[in-house]
Amino acid sequence: MQKPSLNQRTATSLPPQPTGQRTYFDAKLPGFGLRVSASGHRSWVAVYRLHGRKRRYTLGPIETLTAEAARTQAFEILARARRGEDPAAEKQAQRRAETFAELADLYLARHATKKRDGGARDRAILEREFRQWRHLPAASIRRRDVLRVLDAIKDRGAGVAANRALACIRKVLAFGVEREMVEVNPAAKIRRPTDEHSRERVLKDAELKALWEATEPEDRETRALVRLLLLTGQRTGETKAMRWADVDHEEALWTIPATVSKNGKVHAVPLSPAVTAILADLRAHATGSPWVFPSDRGSGHRTSLHRAIQRLRKASGVTDWTLHDARRTVATAMGDLGVARETIRRVLNHQERDVTATYERSKHLREMRQALEAWARKLESIVSGQALPKVVPIRSA
């Protein structure tokens, strides 16, 4: 095949091979080429020989580097190679000097912030599970390093957390490959450490009482956060991201913004007297942060309950529970109290359709408030050991 004259137009039209990669060399500047992968990724390269060995210097992808700029850089790289220098080796050494911390920080700033939670979950995983890598050269991380971390997570009985850690580090390292901070992604073909199955765990009354009491010696924010999860049945991530601006104290209503809500819809949560009392206590001791549960490591909200969950498991003797089990328990308990299934779905923000009529919204909020207040009274009776007065089943009109 005749060598093409590489420019921006030919760069997008030259075909890839079915597998592997192919380099198209320029007709005018020997050693200047375009490397095209089977997936369609295209990067400018400069290829030269030094001491009989072929060396390739990647200049950059066509999306961020024009043909003219790439040609100029290639001319300089090839001139240095003719003088006996090895630009590819120098670049590789520089890449090895970039730490995992630099890669992780760049990933969080450039990619993870596009996620609904602003990268809070990825940040928490990286801080908790991969902190020991911070000073390692990013390019030095190998498959065995990833497996060592995943095995340690699984050995502590957190198989699902190991799956989440793998998903996170796989994305970070793939981002590193894209930014040429890492040659290959060592996590790319690692299988998930744990087979996940839908859990049906519902906490028993004695377990609820033990967990509630185990929160007592915790700090004010941790105690409040866990108790709010038990009282409201809301998602952990959405609760951790609660802002004071979203809490209407007069109406006893918490509005979860669409940017925080998992399904991307605004969700209103009526607050029972038990919840408003907890929030009033937090408010009285607030330090001025816009977050109800501020992070103690920065200006954001709290992102992790991992250590607190470990303490609560040990203190309560209930070792096989997760935060999502609390959500499932609230839903099940409300059903036992006679709450209509549709109302439970609305409490959990599982509604199947939008309801825009003012009357309908008011009606549903009233039913949700009745359901959550009934559950709060039931939970109070479980914790106190005092029997509830006769409960009238809650049914939608």
C-alpha cells in the first residue's frame, strides 16, 4: 500500500485492522505515523531505531493533537533520536515517576465528578481500600497488587465491597491508560471476587433493638445517621448527602434533589417527630457546614460508614447485616403495619410514574407521613420494650 500523506482528514479515514493495531507511516516525514487500534482509537507516533532496536514514541490522540502539531513534535523527536538520544525511554521514566495519588486525583477531578454523586463513592473507595498505593508509581501497579487488595477485602467478610473496589480501580486504571500514565490496565480481566445474589435479609426486632442501642456510644453524627436510616428507609448515599437547605423544619419535610436521588427524580420524605428531634439536636450543634453530616476531612459531606458499621456489628452482636438490610427492613415492617404497597414504593422512591397534580402529591405525602410515623412508633416500642397501643392498619383511600 502506498504511504499516505498524513493530515487531519486521512487520520480519521484510514481503516483499522480486525484485531491488534496498525501503524500508517507518512509519505513525507519518515518515522512519523498514525497508530490505529482495532477499536478505532487513533494516536500520532514517532518511530525510530536506536542501537538496532525499534522505539516508538506516542505523541497523543488525534482528538487532542492536530496533524500539524504532531508532525512538528515528531520532527523534533526524530532529530533527537538521530543524535543518539532516546526520547521514548525518557518519557517512560517520567511516566513511572507519576504516582498513583496523582492518577487518582486526576481521575476524580476529570471523570468522577460527572457522576451523580460527584465521585463521592469512588473517592471513599480509593481512600479506604487503595490508600497504601498513594506513593507508588502508577505505571508500576500489577495484577498481583490489585488481587492482593481484593483478597484482603474479601477476607474481612466484605465480598460485595470487593466487587465495588474492583469496579472502581478498573475505571481509574483505564483512565490512566487513556491519559498515558499507565501502559496497560492490570485490572481489566480480573473476575469479580464475589457472586452477588439478591439479599432477603430483614432484621428481627431483637436485632433492631441491639443495633439501636449500639449506636449510643458513637459520635453524634454517626449515631444520628444510622438512626435516620433505620427510621426513614432512605438510601445511604442520599442520606449522607443531606443538606440543611433541603430540610423544611416547619413542614417536617426533607426534599432530596434530583441531582442526588438515585433515579434522578426529586423525592420528598415526610419526617416523623423522632426524625425531627434528631435533626434538631444536630442543628443545635452544627458548625456552619451546609451538610447535615459534614466530612471531617474536607468541605464535603461524609462519604463512608465502613468503620462505624464494623464497630456496630461488634457491639450489637449482629454481624451479618448491611445498611441496605435496614432499608429492606423498614419496607417490610411498614407492610406488616398495613401500609399499602404503592405507598411503600413511594416512601422508598420506587414510584413507577410521575405524579404532577397538586392534589395527588398532597394525598401521597399524607399517606407517606402516616406510614413513616407509624413505623417510627413501632421502632420506638421495639427499642423501649413497651408494647404499642392497638394499631389501625394504614390503607390508601
